[in-house]
Amino acid sequence: MKTKKPTRTELLLTVMRILAWVAFIGFMLEAGAILVSYGVSCVNPEAAKNLYEGMDLYTLKQFSFAHYTLYVFLIFVLLIMKSFVWYLVIGTLSKINLANPFKMEVAQMLEKISYRLFAIWLVAIASSAHTAWLVKITGEHHGDWASGESIFMAGLVFIISQVFKRGVEIQSENDLTV
């Protein structure tokens, strides 16, 4: 009995699923590392000098523990939100059936992803505003919050979700005429 050789698209979807899992796990590990580093820095203030991957927030912690906590919390929230987006991507990729790709469930999941990306953009904007305010007060720059790509990706994924919805409509119309 012959086994069916997977198509190039099926292989690509499999690779994308694997990469999505890697991204999901990576963001979760990074969020966990930030949380553990923060906990250690609460017990040992010197640990804030090298919080995570060389992030030096010691002067911010000395300035205000509340702002230090908020800053770390915003980093943590962004990482958790990004990992959740990748979790949704994993779910979406597992729902795609190449024989019948246009399903309302996939379109709705893509729309959810776009809303989550928009929320990431909003949190990144709030984080940027907090950082800008801290720079004015402390004179020290503690990092940049990239937010432009999130709004671009949110718009792109939203457009793709609308195309999928239209595909579902056309597919159901064709099913009715056959």
C-alpha cells in the first residue's frame, strides 16, 4: 500500500506549527525568567543591576519600587500576551484543512489574533508613555518599547480574517449550487 506523500503546503503548515510552538514556549520561558528575576531582585536589590539579559533597572528600583514593579509588570504582561497570540496561532494552524480551508472557525480565530495583537499594541503604547515619563523624571533611559509592528500585524491579520470570512461565504454559496 502506498502512503500519500505530503504536499509542499502540508509540509509548510507542519513547519509553521513547529515554529509557532517554539515561539510560544520561548515567550513563556522569557516571561517566567522575568518573573523569577524580579522575585530575586526583591530579596536581593543588587540583582536589579542585571535583571534579565543585561537589563539594568537598579537606578529605577532605587528611584521608586512602585515604578520598578510597574515597568517589570508591563514587560511580563507583554510577553504573556505575545505567548497567547502564538497559542492562538497554533490552534489556528491545527484547524486548517487544505481540502476545505475556508471555515468560519478559522476566520474567527484569525480575527481573535488580530484583536490580541491590537491589545499588545495598546499595552506597548502605554509602556512607552510610562518609559518616556520616567526618562523625564530620572534622566535615565531604560529601554525601548517597539509598538509599530503590532498594529501593522493586527491590521494584516484582520484583513486576512475578513478574506477568510468571504471565502466561507463563497464556499457555502458554491455548496448550495452544486
